[in-house]
Amino acid sequence: MGRRSPTDRFMPGKYCFPGGRLDPDDRRMNVAGALAGPVEDRLAKIAPASPGLPRALALAAVRETFEETGLLLGTRDYGPPPDPPALWRAFAEHGVFPDLEPLHFIARAITPPRLPMRYDASFFAVDHSALCGEAPGAVGPGQELVETVWIDLEEAQSLDLATITSVVLRELEKRLAAGLPHWMPAPCYRVGPGGWRRDLL
């Protein structure tokens, strides 16, 4: 978990997952391993008319995790990726090809329309063994995350969390109890006419 700066406008001081927004460079980056079929199929339901979106969302998650925590998800088995897009040059500098195969799609959440800052977020998880390194300097004063901690799931619930973060941790807990299978459906949380809805993708 990462703690946001107490001076941030969005969720100041709260512990959260690393994340950010999709960038056009995420649609152009090469990968060492593709998404698992069930993961790609569920992500494709988000925007059926955009066939490249599942891969791009997963790459955005890998890139933003690196930018905010320094953690590199990928492999050094193939050497650095050739001629990467601008936002991915740091991966090439570290000799890492991003690998999407280990990613699990946990949940999707869309903030209510009334809120001034909104997001449509896809939440992923990987086993720690999928990480191939960590670059220093991503976390600390002046960065998006001022602190990161590795923490037990139950302990994480005692941190200062946004409600959706707590909910996604519970979804992750259910998946871990089942062995983290790709076949489990991913919930989508959104506000409908009757309040919060939990639909399955």
C-alpha cells in the first residue's frame, strides 16, 4: 500500500494502490507476455468497440506502479525493449520487458457522477514473484506516494483507506482464498438508480 501526501487534493493522506491514467504510449508498448485469456475477455467488456483497451489498461497499471513505487513488473530474459515509447524508456534503461501474463483482474469501480474528481478504475494484482526489481527514489517527500508498506490484508483494513480501497482488498482476499484463479468473475462497482451496484464482468 502507498500513502498519499497529506497536501494532495485527491484522497490526502490516505493509503491506496499505485495507479494513474491511461496514456497513448501504453497502447504502443511491446510486451514479453500477453494477458491471460479470461483476464483479457473480462477487460474487453469495458469497451467492446476498443479491442486494444485490455492490453493498454494492463500496461498502464504496470507503468504507473513503476512510476509511483519503483517496482518493475516484467522480465530481463529478453534484454531491454527496443525503441520504447517515451513513457516506457525507464523500463528499457533497467533492461526490463513488461510482462502482462501474471496480472489478475480484481475489480472495476466508477465513482458517482456527483463527485468533482471522478475515475473509472481497473484494479489488478500480481504475485510478488512476478517483480524483477525495484528502482530507488520513486517514493518519499515531493513524490505522489510519500510512503509504501508491505502489509497483511487484515492489517491493511486498519489503515486510513478510501471505501473502495477497502472493498477491493476484500475482493482480493476472496480470490486469494480460492487460489487466485483467472476464471473468477471480476465485480464492477458503480452507482445506479437504486444506489451502489455490484455487477459481475
